[in-house]
Amino acid sequence: MTVMADIELPADSGPLTVHDLEGIPFDGRRYELIDGVLIVSPAPGRRHQKIVMKLARVLEDVCPAEYDVLVAPFAVHSGDKIELQPDVLVGLDEDFTDKDLPAPPVLAVEVLSPSTAIHDLNTKKAVYERLGTGSYWVIDPAAPALTVFELDADGHYQQVAKAAGDEAVELEQPFPVRIVPRELLGRLG
């Protein structure tokens, strides 16, 4: 279940910041911050993690040298009130630091789970759109299915592709890649 934490803070303290997250011990949960609101998600399951691993491998195999592919937990920061940890992210190599990506990723991918689906399809999608992340992919492991959103000329996400099961989708952004959703499940498919 995704939890929007209700934390008692002094009245004059304001919203949480990225700095506040640094003191949280690693416990297997994902801690994200959206406009100063803490979002806590449980550790993902096997099917989710298999998809993340397989997708990262597919992307890494075709990734041009000027980009890098990483998986969660790895922080994407924007200012001091936003820290996201997409399941898979692609960024320009020159934009990464050793500990985070302080620039919008060129691709953010979220694998849905019962506890995060609404959050991933709405809140996080809107934040990535606002940050200017060129491509946002959502994978439903149950189908399995991939839905691809890309920014249009006005900076709004438009669905540009969808594939399910054994359907292949050929994508050009952020670089050419072919994805078959069922293949992301490996032996679990």
C-alpha cells in the first residue's frame, strides 16, 4: 500500500525537504517526496522486480554512450521538495552525479503494483510531465502491457504507443528500442 505519511512537525517547519529524507534509514521501502509530501511505498514483489531487471537489460543493450540506464533506488531531484525514484530511468550521462540525477530523466519507467498504480498513473506522471521528462512508460505486469507517453510540443504527455502480451512496440525515444511486454517477465511469463 502507498502511504502518504502524516508526520507531526513543528507548526513553523513547512513541507519536508530532500534533506529530511537523508536521515531515513533504509528499510526496503521506497521514500519519495512530491512538493514536500512524503510518499512511502512497500518493497516491490518478484514479478515487479523481474520486469525492472529485464527492461533495464533491454535498454542497456541499445543505450547510446551519451545516456545511462539505472534502476531504483536511485534519486531524481528537482529542487529541495521533489525526490522521485523511478523503477527504471534513463538520463544523459553528463547530468548524473554519483548519488543522484539533479535533472529531468529523458525516460522514467514505473512498473505498476496494487499499492502504487493510481499514484504512478496520476501523481508521478504529472510530476514527470511538469519536470519535462521526455518519455514516461508505465508497465502493467498483470497483462503484461506497456503504455508509452511522450511530451508534445506544448509540454503535455500524449499516449503514443501501447503493447500487450506478445505485441512488439518499436520506440524511437529516447533512442530506438523494441519492447515485447511478455518477454519482460522471463520465466515468469
